[in-house]
Amino acid sequence: MELNPNVPPSAGRGRRIATAIRRPRTQIWFLLPAVVLYGGFFILPTLASYWLAMYDWSGLGPLGDFIGFDNFRRVFEDQEFRRAALHNLWIFIALFVMTNTVSLFLAVLLDRKSWMRGPYRAIIFLPYILSPVVTGFIFEVLLSPNIGIVNPALDAIGLGSLQHTWLADPRTALPVIIIALAWQWNALATVIFMAGLQNVPPEMREAAITDGASPLGVFRHVTLPYLAPAFTVVNVLLAIFAFRAFDLVYVIGGAIGAPNGATLVMGTVIYGNAFGKGSFLDVTTRMSYAMAQGIVLFVILGLVAALLLVYLSRRERRVH
Amino acid sequence: MTQDPNRPRRGEREKAEARGVDEVFERGFTRAGALRGVGGVLAAGALAGATPAFARDAIRVRSRATTITTWGNHPEWKGVMEKIVDVFEKSHPGIKVEVTYKPTAQYNAALNAALAGGAGPDVIGWNEGTSIRTAAKNKQIIALDGKVPVGRLIPAARAQVVFDGHSWGSALDAYTVGIFYQRPIFKKYGIKIPTNWAQLIAASKKLQAAGVTPWAMPAKDMIIPYFFYILAASSILGQDGFRQLRQGKRKLTEPQVVRAAQLMIDLQDYYNEGFQAVSYAEGKALFAQGRTAMLIGGSADYAGYKQVNPKVNVGVFGFPSPSGNRHVTVTGLDLNYSVNSKSSHKAEATTFVAWLSSRAPQQIVANELARPIAIGVTPGPGHRVESEMVAAGRPDVPVWYSVPETGGTFGAATTGGGIFTGDLDAAGFAKLVQASIKPSSKA
């Protein structure tokens, strides 16, 4: 860029700034629709929900009385919500263990060169493509005592003593849901781990092997440190997945978390309060209370995700 | 190597050269083509001119027809509802009705979600009870004074839609709930209709011994267990006792009435396998297929059984009382239809709602669906099950959630799933439901 010799440098800078402000910026116009849509359909309703959670409002008709933080206080006293939150916690713990063992193991297996690698990858990833609602139906049908094939299959292979009414027993209903969620979640976790494995330089492995490291030693001291970023991503996403679980759980356990609330999660409780739990006059909706529960869920989720992020990021820095 | 897709291939190029490239690769406006087009237009015009006047009117009316929307809460009624809508559309050529069906158990949640999002149908069907009153209070529906002939509604239906000095809509049908049974199964094992609880238990035991699942008791959504409980409790209380319950003079926690919940526990061994996680719809299908011998069901369910199994051969009886002095049924109303205040077609929607209680749709209801809500309409000859249902209840008690004092009992019962898992005993279940009752001296 050439400067006009007749204009002092300070004046030129001022003009350039003024021109820059006046100049239409193409990128702003490209961003504007997304910003307007995101602001209008996400940011504003989210902010409004904080305000509406302080009312006694059913969700239909005019706003009720302003009750301040009363809804939030009730959330913490609500046995049903606490029980549901505990179920979410169980889901998270179970999936955390499964992800960091089974999914990781599958990723390592699929990272090996094999002519079957493509089909295996497709099979592993398939559940993630399915809608959670469909996954829920699949498990419900498989385990149905009336039309399911799991019990007859167990009987056919001589394991008839293991036949069970899986979804009707409060002790097994939640574990079944965890298995269904794990089946779906495993797909994404495995793919992320596989992407992480691509970052491990082959020469590092080869050097370790040359130095006499065992395969387990190579995995522990070479592969795992390189997977640290993948662990961070997988486990933070897992926390969100586990605490936001709703559709699959709703299909299997219904609005009241059958049997006897054994499959309630925070999502189903919030939905039930917002839109009613079912038919036959159970039309009581408590939208403001549901919003308060949603905000509490948001805070819990934010805290868990933040803690995980801080811990795993530190670990990432340590191993690198 | 890439190839221009528009470029002609070698053989075609040679032919094209023979005929002239323009003719082949550019669409030419030839004289013959133009003549064909003009001819087509003329022919269409001639045909239109030759179309009889009535057909043209029909086409014009069809194109002008206003489509109104409504929702149904019984997908299994689709066939009969289509018949009713057809009759309406024939008698009202300017209006088309589009019915969308939602599963019974999800109906209210779906409706509430749609209304909250401003996407409700033109004609809104409310489950009986207080929901239509709340909607009127919230100005979600419009008053239909003088437009709906409420005088021809049976008193129970009128009480639902006439309040606060206005008429708000009309129901389509009422339903009576009793015990459906498989006639061939009862006949095969020599079982007579039980007249008391001891016989009911004995029949269940006999069926199970014969390898038949006695009861379908889908409890995932607690709909059928709720009806079982209110029938059993009503069989103890009777009409007078139910009124006293509403007035606060009697309680479900009385040892005599707790027996109703205990019966539900005592029969647990005779319910379908895994019943705690079986949905209402699946339970009905099990019974309709003849895989269980009995099911608590309403007159409105019969159409659904026939849809699942056109050869279904069932009968119905009222719930026996413990000592055998009476059979009890409970009766309620199905959806109460009203006009959405946000509808763009209020006049057409009002016409449809007003028509629902007229003779033509009510006779279809009586013969094929449920109990009619218009005075003087009865099932036609040859409709045995519908007639049996009417005869089953002596006495007939209002379905509990339809009256304000016991309106919360369904919601309470849905949290009582512990009765089937051992977490709640009979007294505990009765206490839970009793806690939801708001007695009133005016009842």
C-alpha cells in the first residue's frame, strides 16, 4: 500500500479507520441471518425461560403470580426429580466406564489394517445413525415378553434360566436402558478414538518396539498420551449425552418411568411437568416449574462438563 | 479424462450432421409442434365447455372447500371416523375435515405442546373434566351460544360443555367401562360370568391352570390399573358411596374399601407376563388377539379390538361387587370438541362441532364406536356388544376423573406403580389416591 505524501500519517490513519467503519463488510451480511436466527430462536427463549421460571405458570393462558425462586427451591425438595437425577448419574457412570474401556478397545481393534475394517466400522457406526426413538423401539420389541426374541433366544441356546421380564423388573429396567444408550453412544465414542489414533506417529511406536517395549507398554506409554485430546472430547460429550438423555428413555419407560419410576430421568420429568404425563385428565402442566427444572439441569450439566473439561485439559497438558 | 456431457457421441454426431445439428441438439419450435399444442388447448377448452354444469359446480366447490383440522385420540377409530367425516363432507360440500390421530396415552401432552406453540387444530378435542373449563378461562376456545344444539345432548354430556352461562362445544361419544371377556375361551373352559370377587378369582385360577393368561393388565402408563381400581372401589361403594366419597363422608382408606387395591394385588399372578412394562395399546392388542381372556375396557375400545382382529368374539360384563349384589360400570365422555379461538376457519369449525350431536353421526357412533351422546339414539339391531355394554352396569358410576372432587385420582394412581413392585401395599395405594381427593359438600 502506498501512502499519499501530502497527507500526514496520523490523518491517514484516522481516514483509514473511518473508511473501514463505513465500508460495508461482506462477512457481516453472511453472518447476520445465522446470528438473528440463533439469537431469536435460542438465546432469547433461553433468557426468557429464566424469567418465566419465576412465575406460577401452567404454560397455557395468562402468566400466573410472580413467585421468585420458589420453583427452584421446590426442585431441590422434589423426590421424583432427585431420583431421576440419580438415574442420570448412574447412566453417566456406566457409560463412562464402558466408553473408556469397550469403545477404546474397539477403536484400537479397528485401527489395525484389515480388509474387514470398512464393514466393521460401518457396523459399529450404524447405531449412531438411527434415531434414539427407533433405538428405543428396537430394544422394547427385542425384550418384550409378548413378541420379543431375547427370551426365546436364551431358551433356544440352553440359557432358559436367564429368561426374564427385563423391562418390567425395576432392578433390570434401568440397566437395559443403559445398554441401549451405550449401544448408541459407543458408535460416536469409537469413531472419535479412532480419529485420535490417527494422530499417533507410527515412528514413535516403532521406536518403542525397537527399544523392547511390550505391546501393552507401547499402548500405555505411547498411544494413550496421544489420545488425551480424544479422551477430553469423548468424555465431555458423554456427560452431555448422559444428563440430557430423553427420547430413548421415554420410549422404553414412558412418561411415568415404568415400572414404578425406575426409569425416570431428568428429561422425562421435565417433559411431564411441561406438557403433562399422559392422557385421561392428567392435563396438569407446570411449565414454569419445568423451566426451573430445566435450568437446574443446565447448571448440573454445565458443572459436570466444566469439571471434566478442566481435569482432562490439565491431563492433556501433563502428558504432552 | 473429462468429457463434456453436452457433447454428442460419435454415432449421434454423424446422424446429426445428416439432419442438421440444430434440429437434434436444440429444441426446435416446429410448425407441427405448435399445431399440436394449439390443438391440445382447444380440446381442453371444448371439454371444459362440454362438462355438465353440476360437475363444474362440484369442481369449483371442491377448489373452494375450506379444510378444517382436528385431532383424534384413538388411532384405532380411524375407519369409523372416516365414515363420520365422509357423511359430514357430503352434507357440507364446502368443508373438508382433516383428522390427525395421536396415541391415547400421549394425546394430552401432544395437544398441550401444540397449543403452547400456537399450532393447535381448528377443532380441539378436550378430555373430559376440567380441561375445557381451563381452556375457556384462558380464552383458547370460543363460546358457541345458540350454535350448538345442547338440548339434544344427554345430561352428562351437557354438563361438560355448558358452564359459566355459555355453551362451548359438544362431545361425540360417551364410553362405559367394564370387563371384556373372550367368549370362545369362557365357553371352552366352562366359565360363567363371575358375580362376585371369589368367582372372579376362581375363574382366573381356572384359566391359568388351563394355560390361558387370564388378564391383560398393561401397567406401563397405569391407565388400565386405574380403571380396574375405580371399578373395584365403585363396586364396594356403589353410587351412594361414591357421592359420599366426593362429599368427604367416606374414604378410600377405610378397611372395607382398601380391599379394592388388595384385589388388584391378589390377581397379580394372573396378569400377562411383564405387565408392568406393557403399554395400554399393546395390552389391548394382546386381548384382541385372544392371548388373554379378560381386559378392563370401555365401549369405545371395541372398535379397536375389531381393527386388530376382525374376527374378535368378545362379550362384556360389569365389575362384580365383593358379595355379589351388583355389577358396576363407570361411564365417562370421550373428547369434548370446541372451536380454537386462533382458528382461521371458526365458522366452518363451528358447523362441524354443532353437527356432531346430530342423528347421522350419532347413529354411526351407536352402531360402531361407543355410546351416543344424543338423546334417543340407541344401537341398531345386530350390535350385541354395544347393547351388552349398556346393560352391563347396574349401577353405573361416573368415571372418577370426570368430577372435580375426584379429578386428581388418575394423576395420583399413575404414581402408584409401586403396588405392582412391592413398594406399596394396598393401604398405601389407597392412601395415595385418597390424598388427591378434594371433597366438597356440594357434590
